[in-house]
Amino acid sequence: MSLPFREHPLRHTVTDELHARTFEPLRAPERVSYLAAVSGERGSGRNVEHLKRLLAHYGLPVPETVDQHYWIDLGPMRLRWERHTEFVTYTFSKRGAFEHPFADPLLDELPQDWLRDLPGEVITATSLAIETCDLPERTNEELVALFDGNPVIGSEVVGGAGRAWSDHKIHADGYSWVLLRDCGLSDNQAGRLAKRVLEINAYRGMALLGFPLARGVSGPLSEADRRLAMVALRLSSQGASGQPAFENELLAELTSLAAEIEAVSARTTYRFDASRAYYQMIQQRLDQLRQNRIEGLQTLSEFLDARLAPAIATCESTQRRQHDLAERAARITSLLRARVDVSLQEQNRRLLESMDRRAQMQVRLQETVEGLSVIAIGYYGVGLIGYALKGLESGGFPIDAGLWMGIALPFVIGFAWFGLRRIKKRLSGST
């Protein structure tokens, strides 16, 4: 359809983004298997090809292009595929009664070679079951037994229309387990609830990726802090008149320290920023659950906040420490460079004074040489005139050679002095 106005090139893109994270309606009894595989920001092509490989296995039409999300009915189950910035999620769902919520996960029905070749590394693998509310209510002891004896956390959700339990453990089958109970949820509410709980599990794993990194760089940062303090102490103890060799040594050490701190920062900044962003999304999803306490159980928000908040705080503290160390190194480097500049200026001043003294000595020496040159030229000039006058006197001319030589002497010296001055002015003007 031709529109009477000109569209922005990103109009459809930004509109489609509103629907990029939609949910699939679910109805109890239903089982869901969920995978989140970290493949990096450049793994989009491999993930799309792997998705197409699964479609081909089930004899389904393979699309030419796949956007940020894709939904299809595989036959034995349904698949929802979503691409995030760093990871890709696969959500497989199947409706039907079950005896045990977590027995025989849906992933066991998939081609095992396809699962082995999954691009990236799985950060979250979750089995989720939605049961109907007409089943007998489980006691806390029965819930603990259902979750292999692990302490269970849980909440009433969606204002009491549902319940959610989990232990946030990885069980012997390799999956985390989540149990939902439908006590009046619509299909859309059940789909949204399952999606939010599964996203919380995925974002929790992604958020905590920064914590081991923060602990890993703590040692190098402490060592850099100690070395930086030693450099500052040596700089202050040296006084204002440090030796060039000493200052160059400190400057080299500071440069090396700053490079090490920047290397650590470059390796961790993105991960720490991502952890903070994932943590904010977890808090948003938890708020959307609209939880109420189940007597005797810790709520999902309480459990996650008690464990996630310190980890994220550690990441933020480590990031601030990196920034502070970099600023300290920059300040000490600036101070040292200022001292080096002052020292160089002092050396330049002394050099200029020495050059000025040499120039004055050269001027005096030049004036002395000029005086001697005038005397020498006058001596030889009068000598030449004397030879000429003596020759004339010997030839019979009535002259007194000695008298005329005395008369010529001041004229010859004056001529020599005047000539040297003219030459000196001409040379000075040409330079």
C-alpha cells in the first residue's frame, strides 16, 4: 500500500520491537523445558542455522530469514525461539497430564545430536510444570520431598490466582525445577507467568556471570593498589628536587600500572554493566509477579534479593575500585609529569644562561680579534707604504720616508677599522 507520507526507515523496526518478547498462552496441565545458551553478540548466524536444522528434522518449512523471535508447532511439542543480546532461548511446551512434574523432560524427546551441537554454552536449563488447582494441596514437607529434599521457596503470584515454587538448584537430571499451580489463571496469565519465571532464571544466571570475574580481579586490583601507594610514597619522600633517572623510573612504573588497570577494566566493564542491567530486569520481573507470602516459605523476591544483591554490589564495588585506581594513577602521573616539566624548565633556564655567557664571551673575543686585526692590517699597510717611500727616497726624490710613514699611520689604521666595520655590518644584515 502506498502511503501519502514518507515513513521513517526504522518505523517498522521500533514497532516490531514491542512484540519481540511476547508470550505463548499456556493451560494446565502443561510442561515446559527452557534453555538459555550464551553465544555472544556475534553468534546470531549460527543460532539461526541451528534452528533451521531442527525444523528440517521435523519436516517443517524452513524460513529464509528469522527475526528476534520465532514460534512454531513441531508436532509433538511447540517451540518458541528468542534471540537476546548475548544469549538465545529455546522454550519447548507440551500440554497433557503428567504423573511427576519433572520426570521425562521434553528435551529428552528432541534429537540428541541436535542438542549436543547447540551453539554456545547453556547458562540455564529449566523444567517447568503447570498443574491444576484441583490436585491435593501439598504440605511444606511434601514440597521438600518433591524437590529432592532441598529447601523450597515459593509465593502466591498474580494476586493469588497462582502459586510458584522452586529451589533454584540444579538437580541430578541437569535441570532447575519450577512448579506452578493454576488456581484461576487465564491462558494468557499462565503464559505470562511462566515466561516471567523462566526469564528470571535466565537473567539470574547472566547477572551472576560478573561475580566470579569480580572475585578473580580482586587480587590484581589489590596488588595494583599496593604498588600505586608505594609509588606515591616514593614520590613524596624524594622531595621536590628528584633526579631525572629516579623520576623516569617512577614514570615507567606508573605507566605500567595504569596499563594493567586499564587492561582489567577493559576485561570487566562490559560484564559488570551487563550484570547490573540483568539485575534490574530481574527486579522488574519479580515486581510483575505480584507476590504474596505463603506461610512458612521464603518468597522468590526475598530469596533472590538475599543472594543476588550482595553479588551485584560486589561487581559494582569492583568497578568503582577500578575507576578510582585509574583516576589515582592518572593524578600521580600528572603530578610526576609536572615535576619532570619543572625540572626540565630549570635545566633549560640554566642552559640558556650558560649559552648567554658564552655568547657574551664570544662578543668580547670577537671585539679583541677585531682590534688585533686592525693593528695587524695597519702594521702591514704602513710597511707596504714604507717600502714604496723608501724606494722613492733611494731614487733621488727629496722625501723623508720615515716622516711620511708616521703621517700615513693613522690614515691606514682608520681605513682598516672603517673597512672591518662595513664588512661586519654587511654580514649582520645578511643574517
